[in-house]
Amino acid sequence: MKQELEEEGSRCLLLSKQHKFNEHCCIRCCSPFTFLLNPKRPCLDCHYNVCKSCRTYSQNERGYICAACQKS
């Protein structure tokens, strides 16, 4: 699991260096954001924008946490 998280982190770092990639696509699954069907939300931990299938709402922190940050 540790190796999986490290690979995810390095992949996200590479994608985030692409010009405005994370403004248009989810950093975790690369699906495009749409206004109503798949809106982007920032993760409270890593601050990347993630889609609705790659995040969960945290009642304690009152915000969204991506799946990778939730695992770690």
C-alpha cells in the first residue's frame, strides 16, 4: 500500500506540472470536470482538484478528502 501511495504521489506531481491540467481534469483519475455532472472540489489535504468519484465528504473537517489522502 505504501508503494501504491508513493506511485500515486509521483503521478500527481507529474500531472500537476502540465499547464492547467488540474483545472480541467481530476488529478486522480484524469476524468474531465463538468459544471453540473462532475464538478471539481479541492482536497483539504493535498489541495488538488478531484472529481466526485475520487472524493468523500468529511463531516469533521467540513470539506472533501480525495481517496489517496484518505488512504494515507
